[in-house]
Amino acid sequence: MPKETFSHSAISKATRDQAWGALDRPTTWEGIGGVDRVVDPIIDEHGGLRGFSFETMIGGRPYRGTATPHQRVEGSTMSWVIDSSEVRGVTGVDLHDVEEGTLVTVTIEVETAGVLSALFFPVIVTAMRNALPEAVEEFAAGLGSRP
């Protein structure tokens, strides 16, 4: 099955604690990594995001998928195993302190989930790769202003 990995980094004026807090809010993940809308988030008793279902548009058609925990390093890394009928993979965010605030790096690993999706995989990957830089820049810029 075809597989691609790509990433983008941006600097946020938010502190790493502020950025980490945003990662535990379900809506933060909308627009990053092929997630258009988060539904049915799973929040633990401490307010930590532990999974969610999502919807995404591919070729004008909505698809539903799930995000389950992949890696969580408090204050530093949060990533999800993404699984839908068309694609699967891992999407994650790494946070690092820099003089200007926080360096935010989003990495996406994606592969086809079936024969039909393999036909459209180049289109899916191109759309995700093209949208990622702007999404990450907007995400990083808005981190300090999110409640």
C-alpha cells in the first residue's frame, strides 16, 4: 500500500504549557492532519483528551474515522492513530521551547486503507500536504489566544 510522511513547523508565541493545554481540547485537532470536525471526544477525569471520532471531506464526500492514542509525552508530544475507510496513519504534534515561544511541529504519516483509496491516494496526499503548512501556521498563531 502507498504510504507518505510529511511535516511542517511553526513558532507560536504561546508557552509550551499553553500549547499543551490546547492539544487536550478536541477542537484543536480540527483542520490539522485531515480532521475537519471532531465528534464524540473521549476526555479523562483530568481533562486529558484520550481519543475521538472525526469527519473529513475527501473529494467532496464526508468520511468518518477514529483517532486512538499513539504516543503521549506530557507537555511535549501528542499523537494519534488515525483510521478511516480510505486512509490510516499517525498524526501528531511535538512541542519544543524556543526563545520566541514554542516550536510546534505537526507530522502526518498516511497510507491507503484499501484498493479503492489507493487509486485516489495521490490526490489525497497532495491535498493534505498542500493544506498542512497553512493549517499549522494558523494553529500555532492561535494557541495563545485559545481559552
